[in-house]
Amino acid sequence: MSSVGASLVAAPLDRPAALVWWRRNREWSRRLFAGILSPEAYWDRPIALRNPFIFYEGHLAAFPVNTLLRRGLGGPGIDAELEVVFERGIDPSDERAVAAATWPERARVLDYVRRTDEAIEAALTAGLPEGAPGDEYFRTLLEHEEMHQETLLYMLHRVPYGRKRRPADAPEPVTGGTAPARRGVRIPPGRATLGAARGEIPFGWDNEFPRCGVDVPAFTMDAHAVTNSDWLEFVEAGGYGEPSLWAGNDFEWVSRQGVKHPVFWERREGAWFWRGQFGEVPLPPAWPVYVSHAEASAYSRWKVRRLPTEAEYHRAAFGRPDGTESAHPWGEAAPEARHGNFGFARWDPMPAGAFPGGASAWGVEDLVGNGWEWTATPFAGFPGFRPMATYPAYSADFFDGRHFVMKGASPATAVSMVRRTFRNWFQTHYPFPYAKFRTVAP
């Protein structure tokens, strides 16, 4: 076993497997737009700082055209106007600009999607010309769509129940059980490896490179993520109304927006409920609480603790007592259902501690799956960062000190992104992603 995990070794893209991957992605996206989302909700904008659903259907077609056919192969596009309209818009800074946008008719979008699918399939199956782009372009397309599927799912979470359809194969939420007792796990000092050397892994986004090492002092980390039961104590103690718990302009945000509980919670007739994807359930005490970075930070201060740094997360997740590091918290084996709640297997969280097979070498559980893990580390490039050729603006536009690194995976994270080096990020006041957290102390 290498010091950073045997399964991180790079391998060429298997083109037939890539075609299967591409078709699976497209089928899942079509299912979201046509099978789950009601037609009348297609133009909805359930989150103010996100474009309506029509944008995402068009963007998932325009991105491979702009990235592969035009930038990579140097060829023509399919519809020059739509390739501008749907080029980019994942993180608008002003909801007024989003609301003012105009969109084409759906029939035109669907025709564009059809023609794009045919062109990309041809590129995946045909022999590429001399000097054509390699695997990175294809892997960029494949993971990009899976990222947006997660975006679509947390947007879909905000759509009224009457404007979406529950799939017949959707498993019932597992809501029973009590929250595990709070306990800390002592992590000894050691070195954490962040990122990867270029060429070391089959594919990574630009912010995953290059590799860097960080010496991490000893610390104590929660064995489980903070649960709804834990958070209820914070709510009942008046945490949302205590300015000293909130840093910077966080308390201004809470006050201005009237934030009094997590966005996934609902209060009705004196009882708390959790807003599931397809129906409300009485608040499950053992599920991890999903909150914004600002909320997670306030809770940590309330407990006289703090959020872990990205390096501390790595040390707790991948470090081992013998001084090596593994590819995953559970070791070198590829991610499987027994390791955690990821890969679109469920529409809801699972109780904390439901996947003991995914525990790290130190005994910290659920570090991957059941919700992304907030860290205290502002999103930035590692020393030696350089933008990727396939998507130059992917990361650098967000190196602004207002976005923070998230690690792990959520129920809606594709298995392809369950890797040690993958980094996610969001703004501090954005409460909609499937994001949990745990606290640490010296």
C-alpha cells in the first residue's frame, strides 16, 4: 500500500465504459426533468440565487458543446445563441439578474439537447483526430453532469410537493432510532496529504492539484456529525438570537432573513418536521442536521469548539496509526453501499452511525456520505495551482474568501466523486445543500 492509497493510481479512460457512463448520466438527467419534475414547474426558480430548471437542462447540453466540440476539438457549435444563453450561471451573485433573464421555448431546448447528445456520443465512439484532446475532456463532461444532478436535487427539494412526482422505486426514509451519544475521538499528530500530484489520479478538477503536505497537531473530533437532536438543543437555548455566537456579518444575515431554524426544518402546531424530498416526516432525531456554514460555525462556538480545518478532516478521514494514508476512510476498497450514504441510493439522510463499515482508522464515522462536511478552510488553490484547460473558470472565480471547503459526499453525490482529493465549496450563508458538520477541539 502506498502512502496515499493504492486506488489513486491513474489509469486511461475506458472509452466503452465512458459511453455507458455518459448514457447513464443523460438518462438520469432526463428522468429528473421529465419524470420527477412536473411540466408546470419547469420554469420555477425555487431558490432565488439559482436559475430556473430550464437553464440546467440547456446548460447540461451547452457545456459539452462549448468544452469538447468547440474548445477541445476546435469545431463549430450546434446553436450559437443557446451556447451563450446556457454557458454559465451556477452561482449568480444577484437574484435580480436571475429574475430578469429570458429563456427560449422548451421545444427549442429539447431539440438542442437531442442534437447535442448525438454529437457527443459520436465524439465518444469515433476515433479522435491527431492532436485531439484526451481523457480529461471526456471526464470533465461526465463529472460535470453528475455535479449538476446534485444541484438539481437540492433545488428539487424546495419545489412544492404538488409540483413533482415521487418515483415508484424511491425507498421510504429511515426515520427511527435515537441519536448516538456525543463522544470525541482523539486524533494524534501527523501529516495530512491534500490534493494529488498531476498524473497521480485518473482525473481531478484543477483545485485538487498539486499535492501538498500539512503537519497537523493532535485534536479531538466528534465521532459523529451533529444531529437534529443536538441542533434542537441549540434552537431551544436561543442560539439564533445570541449575537456573540455569530461572526462577521452572520448575525446580520440571520436577523435580516429571519432565520430561526435550519431550512430543512418546518414548525407546525408545536411540532418539528423535516422537509423530505417527497413528503414531510416528524423530525428524525438521529439524522445529521443540514445547515449553512454560518450556522455550523455558530453552533461550534456555542459548544466552545470549532469547525475542523480541511487538513484536520484529512487527518481524521485518511490517516492511519502506522503513519500511512488510505484512499478512503475505510481503506483501499472502492466505495460500496456499506460504506456510506452516497451515489443516489437514497433521497434522504440516514441515522448517524448507520454505516460502521465506513468508519476511519480512528473510529470516526460517516466522514464520507450522508452529507458534505463543512470545514473552516476558505476555498483556495493549493500552492502551485493552475486552472484546467477544459474549464479554466471552474475554481478560480470562487477564490474570494467567501466560500469554504466541504469534504466527503452527500446522498446525492455520484460515486465517481467519492475520492480523497475531491473538494466542494459554498458560500457561508447558503443553506440549501446537503451539508452536515462536526466539531473539533485541541
